[in-house]
Amino acid sequence: MSETKTIIRLDGVRKSYDGKVNVIEELSLDINEGEFVTLLGPSGCGKTTILRMIGGFDRPTDGKILLDDNDISLLPPNERPVNTVFQKYALFPHLNVYDNIAFGLKLKKLEKDEIDRKVKEVLELVDLEGFEKRSVSTLSGGQQQRIAIARAVVNEPRVLLLDEPLSALDYKMRKEMQLELKNMHKRLGITFIFVTHDQEEALTMSDKIVVMADGKIQQVGTPEEIYNEPANVFVADFIGESNIFNGVMSGRRKASFAGAEFECVDDYEPGKKIEAVIRPEDVSVVGEKDGILTGEVTSADFKGTFYVTFVQCGQYEMEVHCLEHYRPGAVVGLTVLPDNIHIIPYDMTINNFLGFIDGFVDGKGLYLVFKDFAMFVDQHRIYPDSRVSKGRLLDENGEFIDYQGKEVIAFYQPEDGDMSDDAKEGDVVGRIVSFYYIGDHYSYTIRTDNEIDYVVDDEDLWNQDDKVSVILPKKKMKFRLKQEDMH
Amino acid sequence: MNKVTFDRKQLAVPYFIYLVLFVVMPLLVVLYYGFTDAEGHLSCRNFAEFFTNGKTMGTLVYSLVIAVVVTAICLLLAYPVAYILAKGSYARKHAFLMVFVLPMWINFTLRITALKEILTVLEGNLAYHPFMNTVICMVYDFLPFMIMPLFNALTKLDKSMIEAGHDLGATFPQVLLKVILPLSVPGIISGVTMVFLPAMTNYVVLDMVYNSTYIMGSLIGSYFNSYDWNNGSIISAILLMLIGFFTVFTDKVILGKEEERI
């Protein structure tokens, strides 16, 4: 690869509005000169906020934005060598095509001849020669889109920002514009930063994809890396179709999930909890006896070039994209090559809640206070060898235990948690911020007003943004004193 | 039993009756008096008289001057207010707007009586500055009518237009001049319409601040007070035509152009 130079650097950028919740959390990112970079993520993930900060329309709350190593965080938009193609084009309705495109050039006080020449050139670039005198309201959506691009690139920016520019176009037009934008990028050689929620668009167009969720970068990589080696379950679920299963490493390069053991190429220590990702097109259908898994076809829908086939293997469901048609009810075997199983170590940080001990009542236990909830817990679950004497807590040596204010971490397994739509039934109330399907159940992330996430497995399908309460499995919850306090 | 059928059009009947009785009929009466002489014969003498009489023409010019000055000051005061209210990031911008519009709830003669007291404290004898006091009182009276349409027009203006202007290298004054002002023209026009014509005829304000110069309204009033229905009517009719021309002009020429673009 040739020598690349960083043009835009985000350094520890954080953004919050009115001092409230962080829209962007401590984010660092390098963008190289001449790259086509796509910020990809679901709506509300902060991708547009990043674009607006690079454009100068929003200022970072913390951190720096560097262009060629110069801090531009506080520079107003009109002093940045950056231009934007807005989502709804934002063409000036009171100006015709020529005046729209020439807007920036006239401000730079260029000669009339030069402006004429540049407008003509850029109209050729977007294939709208001779449109100078047209009023922008007479143009179709696709033509307005092109004029918006022309208006931005005519200023020869160092970086072109595109804020979901194709979302208002119909399918066919969008496909066409994707190719054209890519060609334009090659011809102009300037850096493109493109924002979209459409993963297919991102995979088609980009040199580099930045997958975002929750104001955080989930993964940065080439389209191939993002697709073939998703860094976490969110990326696997968001990019393309995937089958995700919970499991454990059952040996060296062996993983056990979906009720069977699979050979794989990722090497983690045996016994480690993992999540396995398998793309539907990587599953092969074989004879009933020859598969690692055996199951019954439940549905098969034709999608033009392949059949989307669902196979029920015991309690687990596998999505398979295959060229042949299997009738529902047929019993088939399924195999997956070791190379096509992507293993992600299980995220051990979820469902860990930090609280502290706030008192002891004989008969009830220790009173634990967490951000979202408080509860009595039998003292033996935290101090196993303790005993009670005259209402006070003693350790095995008969010394008083100094429990007051000690920090405690509570943990529960997602499969032990429960959800309810009745706010009174559960212990904490929040909204579903994300969910994905794992073989035989859904994994939900519920976020409370205190910005704490609770992960709960459930077999039923709930909706994003549903307000639910989480019923904590108090009997099965595990508690431990925070490490530093152990000594 | 016969079912009584109810048509939505019938809802318009009460207003239609009102319109005929109190708008259309009086207008016809005004036109009748305007184009007849004292004996009731058809005549264009009143009409010609208006344009040849130096006194009426002088009044017309004075009214126009007052209206132009009042409208200009209203526009200059209202535009920044409307812009800040419409584009600022206040949680309760409509509550703020109410503060500016609230005075309209009080009868304007009461408000001007109060304003007169303030002006008396500042100036001593009001009679020394009749023109200035007239302008101050009228601006105070008409300002809300200018703020409202400007606020509406600026609220509708897409924020990305302003951002696009900055993005293309314009400073705020340049964006204001090249993007915001042209795009708020419909609001400016309706604001001007709401202020300019009333300012030409609101003679009560002049009376209250001891401005003895006639404007169009006082001229009409003086004719009617001396039972000269014919001359009073023709002036009313001419003002009406002016309003008509103005409305058609702004609709067709300026707003028509806007529509073509949007």
C-alpha cells in the first residue's frame, strides 16, 4: 500500500447537548487523504453529529478535530476547506442552477469568466450540461441531488461531507448514484466522508467503513473485514444477515453451540464463553446423515438468485441461503466450513452493576444500593464465612466486618433475567435500545434513565424503544466485593 | 321521519349573510355615493376633484410619508426579533412570541393613552413633535402585526439553507443578505401589507397626540362629519382601489415569482 497521510483526525471527541447524555462518547478516528470513508450505523448512533462537527455546524464538548494537524474544532463552517452535501439537498429556491453552484465562487470574488468555466465543468461532471438557467424547483430529485453535489465540489474542498445524500431517491436511482459517486471520488481524488444507515450502500461504496452504535465506534475496517470478521455481535447483526449462537469453546479450535460441536479456526482457551457468527450463504445443505446439524426445513422463499431457507435444528433456527429449493418439511443436514465460523469472545462486561453496602439488618441481610435499585441480600452471599453476633457482623476470626460503604459488583446471567411490560412488576424500568436473534431466542439490551444497560434473553419478540421493566433474578444474582477492597 | 341532510357548505351561510349585509352592501353604498353628486346624479366630479385638489393630494403625500416611515421602522425592529424568536434555540419560543403579541389584547387607544404619559415625561409638551410622536405611537401599535408574519416565514425557513450558506463560505451578514432575506420575502410582504395601509388611515392616533395635520383617514372623517357623503365616499373608494392594486401586485408579481421557484 502507498504512503497515506491523515487528513482528518478526531481526538477524544465527546459531544453532549445541554450537558445531558453523551451523543458521542470519547471518540478517536483517523481519516486518510483521498479515502472514501463511510460512517455507518442505525439512526441515533451519532454518525450525523460527527459529520456536523467536521463540517463546523456543531462543536465538540470535549476533544479536538484536526485537519492536517491543525485544530479546527472552533473554526466556523465558512472558514473550513470542507463542503457538505445536505440530506435534503438544501438548494436555494430563490436562485437558479447557475447561481446555486456559483454561490461559493462569487463569495471568493472570482472573475466572471472563471466562475462560468468552473460551473460549466462541474455541470459536465454531474451530467447536467446546459442546465444553468433552470430553476431548481423544476428539477427531479435525482437532478437536485446532482446539483447539490456540484455546488459542493465546485469549491474544490479538501474533504466532501455527504449526509445520507441518497436516502430520498428511489431504489434504482440510488444504485445509479452510488456508482456515480464512486466514480466521482476516483476522478476528483478528494476525501469523501459519507454517512448512511444502509449497510449495503456502505459495503458497495467505501474504502473504509466506521460502524457506529450508541455514540461509540464498534469497528473500523474495509468492507471485507467488517463483513467477514465482525468485531462484536452488534456489527455481525447489523451488517448483512447472520446466524448468531451462544456457546463455549469445547477444545482447541473447537466450539460447541447450537447443540453440536464445530471445528473452527479461531483459537481461544477451552471453556471460554463465546458467540458464534455464521453467514447464511456459508451454510451448506447436505444429506440428512452427513450434516453436523440435522433439521427440518420450515420455509423457503425465492429471492431472485437464491432461496432464503430456514431450518429448525432442535430448538435452534438456522438461516441458509442456497441455490436449490428445499420444500418445507424436508429433513436436511447442515455443515459449515471451519473458516466460515467467526468466533467472538463473549462480552463479560455486561450486566455488571456497581453499588455499595449501606447497612446491615439481622435477619434481612446487607442493604445494597445500586444506581437503579436497592435490595437486601443475605450476608453470606458477600461474606461467605461471616456470622452474626448480637446483631453485628463478624468474620471467621470474630472481628467486626467493616462493610459500610464497601463497593459491590452484582451480576446476573442474561438468560435468568425477565422482562415485563408492566412497570410495577420489575425492579428497573427502561427502554429497549437494541436486540438481536441468537439461534433460539432474542437478546435484548434495556437502558434505564441512568444510562445503565441490562441484558435480558427472551423468547418473545419485542420492539425497539418499547418501555419495559426488568425483573432481576434476585436468587440467582451473584455478588462480589470490588477487587481493590479485598486486600 | 325525514332525515335532515346537512351539507358542509351550509356552515358558510351565517358568514355569507354577514358578508353581504356588512361588507358588500356598504361597499356598494360607498361606490354609489362616490360616483354621484349631492343631488343624486351620476358624476365623476368627486373623482376628478380628488386628484386636482391640492389639499387632498397633500394629505395623500403626508399619509404616504407617515406610512412609509412607520413601515420601515416596524420592519427594522421586527426582523431581528422575529429572527431570534424563530431561529434561536429557546425552549418556549411561542411563549416569548406571546410577550410581543400580548399588547394586541388591549385596545390601542388605551395603550396610546399610556404611551402618551411616557412621552410627556420625556418630551414635556407633546405638541412640539407631532410627526415624531405619531410615528412612535403607530410603530408601537403596529409592531406585533409585523412580527407575526415574519416569525411565521422565518420558522418555515429550513435551517439547512442557512447552514448551506455558511458551508459555501458565507459569513453571517452574507448569509442574511443572500439567503435569509430573499427567502423571507413572503413574510416581509404580508407584514408590510398589514402595517402600511392601516398606517395611512389611522387618524385616531394623530388626534390623540395632537397632530393636527390630516391623513387620509382624517380627511374621510372630516367629510363625513360635515355630511359630505359623496367626497368622503370617493376617497374611501380610491383607498380601496389602492389596497386592491397593492394586493394584486404583490400576489402576482412578487409572490407569483416565489411560487414558480418553490
